[in-house]
Amino acid sequence: MLRLTRSQVQPIGLDIGCDSIKMLQVEVSGSTLSVVAAARETVPLQARENAELRLPMIVDLVRQMLRHGGFAGKRVVTALPRESLHIKNLRMPLIPQHELAAAVKFEARNIYPFDTDNAAVQILPAGEVRQGIDVRQEVIVLAARHEDINTFLEQMHRCGVGVESLDIEASALYRSQERFIRRREDEQDVNVMVDVGYRRTQVVIGRGRDISFMKTIELGSHHFHEAVSKKLGITIDEARALRRRLIEAAPGPGMSLEAVRKDSVRQAVFDATRSTMEQLGREISLCLRYYSVTFRGQRPGKLKLFGGEAADPVLLGVLNAALGVPVEAARPLYSIDTSRMELDDRKGFMSEWATALGLGLRLTTAQFAPRDGKPRDPSAPITPAPAAEVVDINQAVAAASPEAAATAPARATRVVDAPQASIAKKLEESHA
């Protein structure tokens, strides 16, 4: 008997960035994924710098993309703006899982500058940590005021879309990789994902399917463009176009210093951006160090770079030199049929589509077959984690050191499924 697999078209993943808007819709057919439609538009420079111009331009761009992109329906999943999301870290005593959420929400009243009774509060249990002779559990607390959520949803409705769910960027980014974990041995791998955005960089570290660390670094591609603009005496847009041409013309990832020196223009751009890229490398290194000190266990085997900067061989070379793990450009759409995407959108690594993909997969719990064809093992069941202390993640990251990592007692970590704990429909239900 023939068994026909019914395909399911997912909502549109709507990724609204500082410098571009990306929309991606995928179709699930069994254990495979294919792109239904995709669209990308650049936000004009004046809208990036002027908040009053930004909203009307975004509304107009999204409407145009919906009209001409060939999408099925107008249902979307999008991420709450970073400026509306407030993230804190707490270290709680080891208490039963069913009591954790209530205990964290009680403590959250004292760690935010606003009344959490008028906000949506969600938690991501990150894992067990050793603090002196005590064992505590670290919890990432996410809060967003109802007023900010309502304002954002009103903006989305003006775009002509129906918001099915709200997410956070870190969960969407991690989901773009987590949904392709199908082997038991991959459940224990440490995944380091770095998304270099326009104004800031997002670092997300997790094990297997679960997030245990997230941090935002206030450095992004804008700072690279700005450095080139000052060095060469050109505008920001001209610097951006120049860097883009050099990236597209590069012979391959991780370009050697000798290859850079043979091209005077490339050498000038390298000289202009090197210090900023090295600073970014130092910040990422501190994140890796904090993770290794705080969550004892398997070390990461590599770091995956996301965003439009992931294809820059100079950045890859600088980060490989600065970090203790190999760095590679991510290919989030590698295991997906992209034949229906425009040719221009299918060039290179397509690392910038990861967040839109993760958003588009928010409402399905399926796992998908990776392109390498390795067999799937049954997934191991996820075991939930069992006076709170507020952890300033910036200070904690800066304070981490290799010496502390060497002397800290080893302890396996366990975390809870972060992608499923994102700020989703509960945000909408909490103030409906």
C-alpha cells in the first residue's frame, strides 16, 4: 500500500533586523524541509539611524514583501525586539522543577526596574553550577512589559500580518540547528553559535537541544563599516558596498594574511577593521571561558558564525586566531530544498537566514534529516532540572579565567529544552 506524506506549510518566519528584513516560509514533508517562498529587503540607511522613519518604512517593506514574495497566507512568527526584552541571570537553590517558575517570578520582582505584574516573565533553566561548596541552578529570566508587547503587535498588524507566535532571537537561532539533531551522540555536543548583526552580536551556547548561555555583545557589522569609512574617507554605505564586493570576490574562507597583502584595497580594509574584529574575538573568548568555568562538561568542538558577516574570510581568520576552537561559517539551509528561492538569495553560505528559519519552525516539533544522511537514533528523554542570587552576566563573563576553570570541580550540567521555552503564545495570552 502506498503511504502518502502530507506536507504542512509553516507560518512565515519574519526576521526584522536593523539593516534588513528577511521572510522565509518552509514546508514540512515527513522528515524533509523545502522552502516555499523567501524574500529579503534592505532597510534604507536613514531608517536605520532615525527611529521615527524606521517604523513606517518597515511597515511598507513588509507589505511589499508579502504582496510579491509568493508566500502562502499571512501568518507569521517573529521575534520580540531586543530593546523590549530584558534578560537577567539568577542562581537559585536546588528546588523541585514544579516550584521553580513560581520561585523565579517571585524573585524577579526585585531585579527589574519595572513592575513584573504588568509584564510577561519566562524562564530558561540553564543548568547546575558550583558556587563554593554549594550546588545551585542557574536560570535565565526573560521579561517584557505588556505595554511593549502590545505596541509591537500593533505595529505588526499594521503590516497586514497575523502574528501566530512571538519568540526571542536566541531561541530562533538555536532552533535552526537543533531541529537537525537526530543522533544520540549529538545530544551531548556543545554548540556555540555567534550571530554577527548590524549593531550587535548574539552569542548562544547550548548542549544538544538545550540553551544554557546567551549574551549580547555591542559590536556588529556597522562598526566594521564605520572603521572602513573613517580609514578611507568614504560614506558608510560605500564602505558597506566595498566590504561586500571584497567578501564576494574572496577566494575562500579563512583567507591567509599573504593573500590579503597582495591586494592594496583589501589590505586597507583589513587594517581598518582588524582591531574591531579582534575586540569582538576577545569578547567571544570571554563567553567561552565563562561557559567552561560555570558549566563543567564537554568543551565545544567548533564555533559556527551566522549573519551576513559569516562569509567574511578576514573575520573568520581573525576569530580563528583569537579563539581556542575552530570557527566556520554556518550553513543553516544546507539540508533544505532551496530550489524555489531566488538565485541571488542562494549564493554563498546563506548564514543570514538562520533566524528566519528558526522562527518559521517555531510551531512544529518535528526533527529533520540532515543532508549528510547519517542514521537517526532514538532521542534520549530530556530530564528537567531540579535564596536566589542575581548574576550580572557581563561581570561574570569578565571575571571567568582559565585558572578558575582548572580548579573548579567537575560536574555534569543538565538543562531544559530552551527552544520550547521561548516567549511565544504565552506572551500574547498573558495580556489578551
